[in-house]
Amino acid sequence: MTMPDGADAELSSLRKRLIFRSWHRGTREMDLIMGRFADLAVPGMKPAELADYAKLLEENDPDIYDWVCGRAAVPEASDSAVLRHLISHSFPEPHKS
């Protein structure tokens, strides 16, 4: 099933905005964490995931940084599959031999 041209263009525009916002967070550390993640993940996200990611981008940089680094627990209201993907992308589990 394909989307109408307007919906497809709207999703493409949303993806571009989210990637831009990810690279322009305000702190260099978060630019690198969020920007690199967005470059890889946003193009393949479904509309619901894009909405979750847009919501995540509204959070404060220090909070996201603490969640990603494991210095603070993620509040239930902010938890999502997209955030868990960001965390695993930024700090993958070490491979066990």
C-alpha cells in the first residue's frame, strides 16, 4: 500500500525537520548523540515512531543525556521504544564471548 503523494511529501518534510532539530540541540554533545542517531534511524521510522521521536526532542538536553548515559532513570511518561533505541544506539551492550 502506498501513501498519497501529499502524505508522502509531508512525512519526508517531517523527517528532514526532525533530523535538523537533532543536529541543532544547543549542546555539542547532544548534537552528536541525537544527530548521528537521527541520520541512521529517522529515515526508516514509521509515523508513530516519528511522533514519539518528535516528543523526545521536546525534552531538555540534560535529561536526555542523563537517560542515555544511565545516570538517571527514564520517567514512565518519557519512556518509548524510540528512546530505548537511542540508548542502545549510543551505548550498545558489550558483546559476550
